[in-house]
Amino acid sequence: MAGKFKFTFGPWNIQEGSDPFGPTVRKPIEFGKKLTLYKKMGFDGVQFHDDDAVPDMNDLTSQQIIKKATDLKKVLNDHGLAAEFVAPRLWEDERTIDGGYTSNDSVCRKYAIERSKRTIDIANAIGTDLVVLWLAREGTYIREAKDSKVATERIVYAINQMLEYDPKIRVCIEPKPNEPMDHTYIPTAGHAIALSLLCVDPKRIGVNIESAHAILAGLDPSDEMGFALSFDKLWTVHLNDQNGLKFDQDKTFGSVDLRRAFNQVRILDKHDYGKNGEWVGLDVKAMRTQRDDFATKHLSNSREIFLKLLEISRSLNDEYIAKYTEARDYEELDLYIIKSLLKG
């Protein structure tokens, strides 16, 4: 057990409480003020969408985008923060309503690829080599609308364009089985890793496992993490929790299923996650009922829960576990884990 853990979250995780069925319920917080909160809560890194880093980037030239991102890097340095990754936000532009990379419109596909290249420019300027792809609309509402073989090939083409644009950039795919689309083409870690084999440089393609996304696929997040770890492809995580197969809830880590959270912490620690500089990322949202002055507790609480579960995991008696597993006395092992969680 030797994982070294440092924590990140994105500025969207301090948000105004809007949802698909209602308006915002909290006052917006200026981006610069959000940055002042990171260190106070024990976080050392920032996750970015491209337009978190450079607002209104569609209205700027490439040179202007790089200039603004370079200025942001100075601000991060002043706060003692590092950028973990940048993700192209391809799901809110009108040109991406039918997908960016998999759109049936070649003009829209070209826009998505060009925006992804600008994302790489931003990543370079703010000091990270990691680009995360949440393939939000790369799917369909009805299967007959797209050919899934062609769609897969279009995703591969887009990723290849990114890899060829910058020989050092790494692309990290964040799988999700559904929402906002009914069906998505890269729903699991296995799909993402398989997709990498079709690309020009598979070594530069990894996986971001989000707890809730794995649960929505009917899978256990720790198993998805273990699978990616076995390929040395787990390059970041988005920890949160999920109450069943519903919409993507982004609940505080461990707030629904503490044992499921425990096993995520345990497998990361057991296999030295973080030894190559990987971060523990959170993607959690405050409850919509939370008042403005308490609307960051979901972040500090998630980090606290992670560290407490880490403490419990490292306190387990390996001899007991070996004895129970060798005897296939899994009932006793089950009770031992439960007791440890209750005592902790």
C-alpha cells in the first residue's frame, strides 16, 4: 500500500445548482475566487474544460487563445496550483448537437477536431500534457441514425488528428454509457482501451474512470479501475457516487455506498496509483438545496471520506485476509470488512 494521493476538482464543481428541471438556486462565484478556495480545502490541482481556461474561445484566434492560457498559467502559479488536464467542451455548441466527432455533418466534425486542437494549445500553455475526452454526444437517440462502425472510425480519426497535432499530448477517454444520448459508442473502460489499439499511437491513450459512469453501466467502479490499471491506462479518476441506475448524480464520494467507495480507494492504493504523477480527481456537485455559504462542503467532505477510507484500508490485517481467502471463508472476510468500516 503505497499510493501517493493529491487531489483536484474542476471549477464547475462549485456551481449554481441548476438542473434540467429548474433554474439556478445559488449565486455564481467568479472564477478567480474559486481558485482561492482550492488550497484551503486541501486541493493542489485544477481540472479544466477548454472554455473554463479561455472563455469565449470560439471568438478568438489561436494566438489569442494561447496568450490568455499563458496568462492563466501565471495565475495558477500565484495560487500554488497545477493544471491536471484540459477537456474540449464539445456538447454545448450548436454544431455538436448530433455529436462532434461522429456528427453526420462533415462541417461539424471539422469544427470539433479544430476545437480539440485549440484545447491542446491551451493544455500546453497551462502546463499539462493530458487532454480528457468525455464523448458526451458521440452517440444516438436512435441507432438507425448512425452506423456504429463508421462512428467508431470517426472517433479514431479525430483522436489521431490530435495525436499527430502534438507528439507529446496524451488523450484520456472518459467512458459513459448514456446521457445526454440514449446510446454512446465508448461506454466502458474496455471499449476505450480497445479503441486505443486502432489509433496511431496507443501508448498515448488512457482512461479516466468516473465512479458514477461505471455504475450507470451496471459495473463496479473499482473493477473498471483495476481493469485499466492492468493495462497501465488509468491516468486519472473522477470520484463521486450514484444512487442506482438513474441520471448522472455526481453525489459526494462514498455518500451512497461506503463499501463501494472503500474498494475504489483500496485498489488505487494497492497498486500504487499516483506513482507516475496521477491525481485523484473529484467530480461532485453540491445538493441543490445547499445554501451558498455551504456550497463547497461536498468537495472537502469527499476528500475527507477518501482519506478516512484510505486509513481504514491500510489498517486491515493482511494475515486475516489471507487466512480467510485461502480457506474460502468469504463470509468471515465479509464480516471483517464490514466491522472495519463500522469501527472506522
